[in-house]
Amino acid sequence: MTVVIGFEGSANKIGIGIIRDGEVLSNPRRTYITPPGQGFLPSDTARHHRAIILTVLKEALEQAGLKPADIDCVAYTKGPGMGAPLVTVALVARTVAQLWGKPLLGVNHCIGHIEMGRLITKANNPTVLYVSGGNTQVIAYSERRYRIFGETIDIAVGNCLDRFARVIKISNDPSPGYNIEQMAKKGSQYVELPYTVKGMDVSFSGILSYIEEAANKMLSSGQCTAEDLCFSLQETVFSMLVEITERAMAHCGSQEVLIVGGVGCNLRLQEMMGVMCKERGAKLFATDERFCIDNGAMIAQAGWEMFRSGQVTELEDSWITQRYRTDEVEVTWRN
């Protein structure tokens, strides 16, 4: 049996998970939360990760009931993500690998999400919608690569939601996106917003600029409520995502959709995607917040797949990269 420990810390979550042959043995996680109206800066986030990472490592081993000698491989997030947090976690993973005398593996963050989604949902060969604070991509597997069929041409959908939350001072606890989702459920009036789909790609910066400018005027004049704006923003951006996912499915002849990434927890997005899938006679696969939000187990699972197919990362090659595209990785573990 192969046991892999995974270190994730590409943004404001620090997580360490342990996987043994498809079984999640432990997956503790901490989140760096800032006051309402503020985002998280790389240096502050890295400081948070440094302060807590050894506690999380101890938790992961204790929950799994394992010792360092039981681990076969140490995996860490190589990228994409924020530079300072990525470096912090990579340093700890490299140190642990050397102290324990274990091979090291640098993992693409997005592929971690995909492999975790495939493991948990048992989706066979889905069209993947990857939506998070830093990434928005429609992906499908072909000939040893995860191919990107469409993506954002500016900011990610999660970034759009987070920045809107700052404008109207929504709490960041547990996350801005979650709080927008709860407020949207109380919205009743749809405010028309720019809808920008360009072929297979999407753009969110124009929507964000428009709603940032309009929000205070509309709220102060009583034209709509904050809940109406949350509802309208969700409906618009999620419609765009469903449209490009459906187009990729048609191109690939796919009958499965897998939603991964932090925004994938959103039940309204899952509901809208589910309607589209039902109309096409397709199946929707999604996970809950344990696995769609950044976590260590997803890095461990991708590391497990890579390690079993013969991959390792030499110490001199164990750098991080903030820009590490999904389609750069050769997928040696799939037929």
C-alpha cells in the first residue's frame, strides 16, 4: 500500500492531508481570515502559514495514526498560487522529505483538484469546470494532458466575488463567497449586469467594474438591496460558466461534468449546472467543502497518482512557480 502526505498552501488555506490507496486518512486545514473589506496579502498569508504549519502537520499524522516511517512520499503544491505562501509550504515539504528520507513530488494545484474530484465522485472522464479564487478553466483530458478548452481572460470568478464582497463590506468568515451565496438566497430582484462570453473564454473584470461603480448608488437610492446585488452577480457569472461548460461538452461528446475548486461548493452553481446536464442527459459530479476548498488531501491524491506512475521531483528541481498551467503537466497515470 502506498501512503502519500500532501502539503497545500497556495492561497489563504494551509492544509496537510494523507492518502493511502484512495482512502483519506486525515485532512486538517486552517484558513487565514482578514477583516471585512480587506483581501489577504502574500506576506501576511505566508506569516500565517509559517505560524501554524507544524501544528497542522502534527494533527495530520495523529489523525491518520501514522509515523513518518509509514509515509512513502511527500507531495507539495508547486503552483500556481501566491509566491510567498507557496515558498513557505515548499520549504517545509522539502525539509520534511529530507529529514524523513522520503522522495519529494511537486504537484500542480489544479490537477490536485481534478484528481481529488475524480476520486471522491468516481467520475470517469468528465469535462471539468475548475472555479476558484485564482483560477477559472474548462478542462478535458486527451492524450496524456488535461487540455484547457476555455478560461478567464482576466480575473477568476472567485476573485470577482471576493472583490465585490469587499465593496459592500461582507464578512470574510468563513469565506466571502459563502456569505454572498447566503445573501443571494434572500435576493428577489434581478439587476442586469454585463454578460461577457468570448467564444470559449469568459471575462469578469467588466462585470466587477460595473457593479463596483453601481453598488453604492443603487443601495443608497433604494433601487435594490445588497441581497439583490449578490443574487444578480451570482446568476450572471454562473450562467456564463454553464454556457462555456456546455459548449466544451458538446465539442468533446462528454456526458459528465465535474465541478472542482472553492467556488464549486456553491449550491446555486451546482443547481444551474445540474439543469443543463439534465437537459443533455448528462451527469453532474460535485464535492462538498471538505474537498472542493483547497486542502492537503488533494495534493496527496495527485501525488499518489504521480508517484505510482514513476514520477519524483529531484531536490534541485523542487522550486515553486506562481504560473503553472494545467496543460503543462504530462499525465502519466491515465490511459
